[in-house]
Amino acid sequence: MRRGAPLELRSGMRVRFGPDHRIGELVRPSPNGEEWLVKDRLGRFWVSATRLELADETAAR
């Protein structure tokens, strides 16, 4: 994963997550801000904010 400026995450943003790089939508942050609830076609998952990448709409799978 790239190191650089932290992402400014907001509800509704499309992100890539997981080992298979699924695309989902951010729902809400955890109370401490370390994780985000992400929903996709398979359900909802808590994902570490450090493991999220912005989804490129043109390369959506």
C-alpha cells in the first residue's frame, strides 16, 4: 500500500477493500475513527481505515 497523505474519507465514497479488492461504499466510521463500515453486494464489513483505497470508477470490476 502506498504511503502518503491520509485519505479524507466520507460516507458515500466508493472504496476498494479486502484481499480480492472488492468495491464498496463507506457507511460510517467507528467511534474511534480507526475503522469504517463498508457495504457491498455481499454485506457490510468493518474495515481498517489504513486498508482502504479510493475506487477508480473507470477500473471498476
